[in-house]
Amino acid sequence: MRAATLTEFGTPLTVHEVPDPDTGGGEVLVEVLATCVLPYTAEVFSGERRYPLEPPVVPGIGGIGRIARVGPDATRLRVGDPVWCDATLRARDDALTPDIALQGWSSRGEGGARLARYLHDGSFAELMRVPTENVHPLPAAAAADPARWSSLTVYSVPYGGLLAGELQAGETVLISGATGNFGSSAVAVALAMGAGRVVIPGRNRPVLDLLVDRFGARVRPVELTGDEDADRVAMQAAADGPIDLVLDLLPPQAPTSAVRAAAMTVREFGRVVLMGGVGMLGGADLALPYPWLMRNSVTVRGQWMFPRTANVGLIRLAAAGTLDLTADHLTRFDLDRVNDAIAHAAAHGGPFDRTVLTPAA
């Protein structure tokens, strides 16, 4: 098969012939039809993000494919089925606190690193070896446009955060980082899940206006000034009522003061979910007032990715049209142009702008 390999950080990927993956029990071989190239991919491959990725590696985080071979433990998957491959690997020998890795992308701790070394290669290849439990059937219609369904990789992250925050229909949610690629996707997912209002703070007025134009009056924009207290008051006023849930998806470059300003808009007994990258590259720690947390019974939790059941839920939202994938703007690249795709993704990281690699197309 052909694959794109990162031989060392800071160098372009090399497209070449490599052996087909060998699959064992508990694994599925998938022909990769489409995979999203995330806007920050160049930062990962340059080493700027300091991800514990071990070159040489075929990178790529999940994707849409067609089953080429199934293992003996698969009872419902069939060769030729269209599927979504979730990159979130979980060790099978600890149900309570499993080690986690993102196949072809990142890992957590030494256990996660061991897992990543075994399932080392990701989706920037014509074929990918995937654990059986990470392969999720798609509606038959997905086979007609797998590139469009590859956007599920982006939507799955905020969906995991909103599930962690136990978003209920009719509630008001504030998306911190709403003008970014993941944040704008969070707005779409929150509305698909039935949020009554979505408050969207940001500095980019054209993007705020774009989100309001797309989603209507349930979306409440707030143009931030950088004054923490004033911004907090403006966000609370825009909600026109209590804010039940805050989901933070700010990138590593954002200051912790922006996280705090948004988090402290939440109501008494409200929930705050931290899912962005703030602090990953250094800087001040997030400081939240102990008396405010305690006296208002606020729940603050971190969330990395999402539970396995989230894959099925997100597929259902997309299949029903509640989450509209057709509005995403796609730019497609074949495998030979993988480095062009990485550069394009870095320059086009705005709302609903997807860069898609099509290795086996």
C-alpha cells in the first residue's frame, strides 16, 4: 500500500510504498477513503505542540473507510461496509481507568505510549489497522460522499465535551472559543442536541456574524474586549438568563484569563468543562476562586475526547440531518499532495472549513 510517513519532526511527509498492515484478533483492516487534516496539523508535525508522537510514523487521526478484512471476533461488521474509524484507543485491561492514545497522533502517559507503539500508524495511508471496537458502521448513503462524513472527527470532540457537561434540551450553553474550528463545530452540535441558547464570545466579529447568520436567534454573540470583568458581564447579559454550562475549547495560545472570564459566567450549580489546549505550551495556571466554586456548588471537570457511545450518538445526529454536514466547505487532496493539504489546513482553519485527505480514492 501507499502511505505518507513523518520520518522526523520538522520535515515534510514522504509518500511511499510500505507493507500492508497485518491484522490479528480484535482488529479490522480498513481502506481509508477520507480523513480530516486538522488546522493545527503542521504544529504537531513541526514538534511545536510537543505531542508524544514517535517517528517514523504514518500519522492521521481516524477517518471514513470501507472494511477490507474483519477479525474472528466481529459479529456484525462485513467486508465492504462504510465505517467511521475512531482514533481514540483504550487499553482493554483496565475498565475503570484505561490507558488512552490517539492512533497516529498522541498518547497519555507511559501506558498510552505503549498502546500507541502497538497501534502506531494512523489514517494517512490507503489501509489502516483498527481495533474492532473503534469501527462504527455508517448509513449506506455515507459511501457516496465519505469526505463529507470525515467531518465527524471534528464534531466528535465538542460532542464529547457537551456529553460530559450533561447538556439538556433547552439549556443555555456558552462556548468559549466559538470562533475557532472546534468551537464553531461545538455551536452546531449544541444546537443539534437541543440547546435553547448558545452564547458565543470571540474577537472575530465577521465569524460571530457568520454563526448568527447560519443558526439564527438561538445564538447570542459577544465581541470580547480583553477586559476580564467587562467581558464576563457582557457574556452574562447576552444569555438573557442563567448560563447552565460552559464548554472551553480555546487553543494553547489563549490566556488563562479568557478561560476564567467565561467559566465564571456559569450559574449556581452550573457546570464547566475544560477541553481546549490552554497551558499546554506553558504559561500561567488557571486560577478559579475557591469561595466562588464552593459557595455556588459549581462543577468543573476536564474531558479528553469522548466515550465510545458518543460515536453512535453523533452518527445518529448526522444521519437524521439534525447535525447538518452538507453546510461544511470541503477541500480535497489526494495522498500525493499530503504536504499541500497540511499547508492548506493551517491557512483555512475557520468555521466549517474542512481539509480532507483521500488516500484510497
